[in-house]
Amino acid sequence: MKFKLIGEPREDIISTTLSNRKIENLELFLNPEAAEESDPNKFKNSEEGRDLLLKHMAKGSSIVILVDADADGYTSASIMWGYIKDIDENAKLDYIVHEQKAHGLTDKVMEEISLLETKPNLIIIPDSGSNERENIKKLAEKDIDVLVIDHHHVEPHEVPEQGVIINNQLCENTNDNFVGAGVVYKFIQGIDEAYGYEFSQNYLDLVSIGQVGDSSDISNPEIRKLVFQGLGRINNKFVKTALGQAVGLKKIIPKDLSFGIIPIVNAVTRVGTLEERQILFEALVGIGFDRKFIVKKKKKNKDTGKFDTFEVEQSLFTYVYEESTKIKARQNNIVKKLIPEIEENIKDDKGVLVAFNPNRDYPGLSGLIANKFVSKYDKPSLLLTLNDGRFTGSGRGHEATLPDFRKWCEDSNLVEFAQGHDNAFGIAIKAENIEKFLDYCKKLQKQDSVYEVDVITSKPSTKDCFEVDKYRELFGGKVSEPLIGFEKLSVPKKFISTRGSVLNIYSWGVGMVQFGHNPKLYEAILNYPGDNVTLNVLGTYSMNDWGGKLSPQVIIKDIYLIDEEIIEEEINEETIIF
Ligand SMILES: [Mn+2]
């Protein structure tokens, strides 16, 4: 493991990092309020979409919203729902959630539409649907109108001929950094402007969640402006509950969403039951908001030492939030159980790890598991499942090995598709090509990782932990926090310990922590001769908030034990030279 500086160091860690992230307009980055907003009318088909929706609302049509299975899908659908109810609280609205992690008009969704008691007159598809040419045609034949409000890349020949398709990727002079929630926001802002309503800005909290949840570039001035406006005014009752005491007390930053709400929504969309998916959407939009839930809880009795059971009454929001955190724990348990099963089928002899998942129950977990393999094996990883003659799954990259893993897969000419981000994408490979693809993978040698970092140092700095924490609201999305390479960090072995899956190192007054560590590395540290070890550590600075007590902390992203003998050899060589 080696380190390379991204750019020349500046006066401090913050300016070095912002310069490395190529923030073009620092003034606007720091004060996004001044950013110019794109014109809602420049979104192609926005007027047609507006007319279509309001025509159906005026007629009292039955309208169905399809909820896409991720944080952006849930928030964009919630914005649409809330806004329609703002205009007409009696609007005939219904919704469909996917039973599994899926996107768009799947066969299951098409079937469900045909089974609805009242035939819908309009189906709104936020956050997907731009390439549903065939299915939208089928719906049109049944006299069902479709309004797509999406942000996914689509080839011109795939764009449906029927329905109204609003997609910022098909527009000029808009902003292609909007995700589903953002495009829906621009759509309702257009209705506000045309009809003199003032409802749209109430949904900026949900816009923030969608934009951050879909990893958009929040350094873009317009996105940054809207995200921070949304974080400054959290209206949504469920979001408020999920973010807990933080709301109103301290400034909410994008990172808080990545811990507080986005993972629980994503967990429900990956492993939740149909009922759990439905009630999450209902909590987000406030359907049946006055429902009360009786929940049994346990508390340890100090006198008897046993657990007493008691009942509490919860609101819809608290109930769904607590259930969703349990679902996230369930997801983590499923992942823990699946990993050893999958590890039996790993093809791991060279630079890329390809694993096969024998279990087809949780297609939504493949990205999460591939991610765990990347940190465990230090390699770009693919997790594939065989389904009807093709392998489908997820790829997660390891930037130090390959800067763009998705393109590397595509360049093999053996994949059916590899779609998404450079280092996080969905992939499909026909069964007949899999052997050739594995051969292609073997050609990539395991490389010595070279990490591009903002700072290279031999010991953690307490001062920099404070600095990074102080300016933490500057970071998020593409503007990632400062990345530090700790080179040849010398640590007494007695300052290194593990607890469950967590590795702790105490060094120079700073606690360093790795979540999901590699037990083999810890074993190697314990077995290493002598009292000290030398480590290369990749990490980020932060402040650990434990019960209100702040302490400087390094979050370890990768760690490598340096063999001292090699260092000694280097010294010997130098001795010879001199
Ligand atoms: Mn999206």
C-alpha cells in the first residue's frame, strides 16, 4: 500500500482538500445561497406534464404513483404525493411499492396495475421509467396515461413514444445533477409558478435526502443551495423523527442524512416485507398520521434483575422509525449470514474478485456485500447471481487498483451491461460468456495499491481532527472529506485491540477505528515479533461524539502491516551507497 499526493499541500488541510477537489468558485461554494436556479420551464415536456396532471386532477381521475425502491425513489414519490394533496386534499391518489428492490414498470408492477380495483387514469413514475417504451405503450393501449419524472440516462431510441417523459438528461440548459427528487421538485416549482401556488419549497427537506441518497454532486452550486435550504428546514415528520434530537439543536449537514435516514430507507427497500415497505411510504407522506401503535418493550428491573415487559403507545412516525432500524439490523444479520456462504464460491486468484451468490432471495443486497468484499480483500469485486441464463449483480471498485471498474468491465466486450457509477454499478453477463469473463479478470494482476490522498504524514494530528470537524458541512458527495495517508506509523502492539468486528488503535493521542476489520491482519499484528508494529493506514479525520464527550478520531479505510525486514533492507542499501 502506497500513497501519492493529489496536489501540492496548501496552508492547511481544508484549503488543500478544497483545492484538490477543484472547487471552481470557492465563494459560491461557501455561500451557495447566491447560486442561480435553473428555469423549471426549460425542462423538456414540463408544460405537457403539468397540463396532464392538472387535467386529471380537475376531472377527479384516479392517480397512482409508483414508488421506486431506494431513498431517491421514496422521497421523489413522497414529494409528488404531498404536493398533489396540497393542491387538492381530496385527490384520488394511490401508490404501488415494489415487493423487491426493483426499478420501473416490472412485470409484477404491470400485473398489480391490471389488478387494481379502480382502473387508474394516470400513473406517475418518479425516479425511473424513461426507458419503459413497451410497457408505457401497453398502458396507453388500455387508456392509462403515464407521467415519467426521471433523471436516469436513456438512449434516444429507448425513449417511450407514448406518455409524457420529463428527464433532465434529455434536456439542455437545465441541470443534469438533479436526481429523481430534484427533477420532481423542479416540476412542482413549475406548477407553483404557473398557478400561483407556494407549496414546492416545503419539500426541500425530501429533495436533500434524494440528492444525497443518490450520491449526486452536491458541490454543484444550485444543488448545494437547495440541499442546504432543505437541511435548514426539516418539515417532514418522519424525517424529523429519524434525525431525532439533532433537528433544531444543531445544524444538520449532508453527512447526518447518510447516517440518520438514508440507510434505514435503503434497508427497508432491500430486505423489508411488502407491508414494511408500504408503511414506510405511508409514514413519509403521513397517510393515517393519527394512527397509534401499542408496542411491547422490555426493561431490566433493578430489584429482581429480570426483564419486565411493559407497553408503550407510539405515533406512526416513531413506530415506523423504530421498526425500520430493526429492519436495518435484520439486513446486517442477513449479510453476515450470506457472506460465508458466498465466500465458498469465490474466484479470487488475481486482481479482481468475482463471487457467486447461491442465494436468490435478496437481490438488493449484492451491492452492499460486494462493498464488504472490496474492503476485506482490497480488490475490485463483483457479486453475481445466476438467473435465467444470465449472471446479474453488482460491481464495486477499488480505486487504487482501477480508477473506473465499470468501464474496465465494459471494455471486456463480454458484459450485457454495466450501468451506474464508475465504481458502483449493476452488471449483467450472459451465462455463455462467464468463463471468458473470468479469464479476462485473471489477466489483471493484483497490484500494489496506490492511494491518492490529500495529506501524507507519519502520525495523526489532533489539530487536523478539530479542523475537519469544524468545517464538516463543506464535505459530502463528490467533495469528499480529506483523505489521509499515515505512512510508517509506528504503534506499540499493546495499543491495538479488537472488539467484535471493530479494530481500535491508539496512537499519538488519537483513537483510530476500523469497522469491519480483517481478522487475518490482526492475527499478523499479534504474531509479529517485538513490541511494536509499523503500519500504513488510510483514513479520515473526525471527532468522536460519545455521550456528548468529543475526542479526536481517525476512521480507518484501509490498513497494511509493513514488514520491518523490508525497511531494514532499504536502510542497508542506503548504507552501501554512502
Ligand atoms: Mn434516483
